[in-house]
Amino acid sequence: MSFEDYRGVWVFIEEKEGQIAPVSLELLGAGRRLADKRGDELAGILIGDQITALADTVFEYGADTVYTYDSPIFKHYRTETFMKALLACTEKYKPEIILYGATSTGKDLASAVATDLPTGLTADTTILDVEEDTGLLLASRPAFGGNIMATILCKKYRPQMATVRPKVMKALSPEPGRRGKLIEESIPLKEEEVRTKVLEIVRDTVKQVRIDEADIIVAGGKGLGSPSGFQLIHQLADVLGAAVGGSRDVVEAGWIEHHHQVGQTGVTVTPKIYFAIGISGAIQHIVGMQNSGLIIAINKDPNAAIFQACHHGIVGDAFEIVPMLIEQFNHA
Ligand code: FAD
């Protein structure tokens, strides 16, 4: 493998129902910075059905080039089809770096591509930079329960790849009318050759704010006592227009689904405000929310570990305090 052939910083642009995922815009901002430091180009790769028009947005957020794979076969995300498109594009244009959002789609696709190429992949990155003299990607991520930052370099393989946590990087302000090179690609793939079929999309019946994109999260733990006690969390979240989060113990108890779980084996979140209510503050929970802007904890145990990790703490019974907050915010 000759590394000289590899050039450019690429961002996989995640799209759903005609909308670009916020993390992809954030990554274009980060990618622009890396490309400028390397004296390199920034490209976006868009895969989907009727997505070519979205290329304009990708240019406006900083890309010099956009590669598109626009076909009904890409209507729904499937590992197999997206991976084939990305591999074909990678083989043809040889990017030096590819960034993906650390979303369920981004993580799935990046690991499939890394395995097939094969190359290295740094997962769940929170800091991106390039090494001064070599231009190598420096991808840093919390390790050992958030106690150290590990910086990972991929020296032996290309492209260098990383998934990056949502809401950590900053998107650039869009420049309306900014345009670049649009390269429309295709692969000869027939529906009957694809092993996975999307039979039905089942949507959440309740309209809920996603926790990885929310500005405010109200998270509850075992201290709420029961599924009906946990309803208090939903009520406070409703009043604040917030997303609902939970500890692993409430997920395991079946009070809320797994995609609401915050922490080491759940989602990492960075909202502006995080309420931790009836949550003890185990390290596995803390690593998932410690970078929130403002952390407010409510716990009846004054020695609960959560009070070491919060900005404001209220010692008291959630069943007394949360109804008061709901009342106050309702009148605010
Ligand atoms: P508890 O620890 O039972 O805490 C309940 C708290 O509520 C207590 O502090 C109590 O004082 C308080 N309380 C009780 N009644 C009231 C009341 N009326 N009002 C106010 N406060 C009250 N956990 C996660 O959350 N996310 C993860 O991703 C995760 N991953 C893990 C991975 C591994 C490998 C392991 C080993 C564990 C993981 N855990 C995770 C579990 C974690 O260690 C804790 O067990 C869990 O976070 C505790 O959940 P909790 O705070 O809801 O419950």
C-alpha cells in the first residue's frame, strides 16, 4: 500500500428523510479544520435516495467536493449497500481520513468498512487533531471510565478512520451559495442481490426528543421506585421540552427502553442542562453525562456520589421536589 496515493479528509454525511444529521454538519466543521491544517481538501460523501440536492448544504458547511450515490437502493440504511458504495468510492479516490458520527448508523458503517478494508478505527472520539510533521490523524477519546484521554494514531493502514461523538465538534456557520465539485457516482447493485430487506419501519408512537441531540435531559434512576414513580421524570421533561434519560438499572427494570440509557454501555450525552434524579452517580453513569453544560442532581442521600459530579445539588425526596419544579416551570 503506497500512502502517497491517499489524500483528502472525508466526512460520511448521515441523512434521514431528507435531513442531514446535525453530527455530520459538526464533522464538516472539524474536517475543515483538519484539512486546512494538512493543506488538504475536505469532501462529504452522501449516500441515499434523492439526496443529490443536499450536496448544496454540504458545500455551504465547508466541503470542497461532494461524492453522491443517489439511488432507490439506498432509501433505507443497510450496512451491506452503504458499505459497498463507501468501499467503491474509497478504492477509487483513496481518502486519507474518513470521519463518521458516533451514531448507531455511523458506528455500524465505520466498523463494517474498517473490517472489510481492513484499516484501523478509533471509536467515540472527542478530540481531533493532526500531528504537525506527519499530518497523521490524532484521534483522542476517554478511556478507563473517563479517567484518562487516549490519543490513537493509525500509522500502518489507510484510510485513517474515526467515529466522533455528536455535539462535541462545532459546525461552521453556513456560507449560503458556497459551492464545490459535485461527483455523482453509482455502483452496479441490484435489489435482488442484497441480503437484507427493510420490511417495515416502526416509529415510536410517542413523539420524544432524542437524547443524543437534546439541549435538556431529565434523567431518572432507581430512586423513583417504580414505573409509575418514573412518570415524574416524563412529566418534568414534558414541561421543559426535554429528552428523557435513565440509568442502566431503570433500563434493566424495564421502566424505559435501552436507547434512553445514559452511560458507559448506553449513550454519551452533552446537553446544556442535565437533571440526574434519583441516580446514585456510579462511574459508569457519570462517564456518559459528565460533559453536560450544567448538571443538577436531586437525591435524598447527601453522600450520594452524584453530588461530586454535579454543579447544583438538591438533597431531598424526588417526590417532593420534582412536583415543585414542574409547578414552577409551568408558570415560568
Ligand atoms: P441506585 O444505584 O440504586 O441509586 C438510586 C439512588 O436514588 C440512590 O442514590 C438513592 O439515594 C436515591 N433515591 C432513592 N429514593 C429517592 C427519592 N425518593 N428521591 C431522591 N433520591 C432517591 N449504569 C448506568 O447508568 N449507565 C451505564 O451505561 C452503565 N453501564 C454499566 C456497565 C458496567 C460494565 C457495569 C458493571 C455497570 C454499569 N452501570 C451503568 C450500572 C451502574 O454501576 C449502577 O448500577 C447504576 O448506574 C445505578 O443506577 P441508579 O443510580 O438508578 O440506581
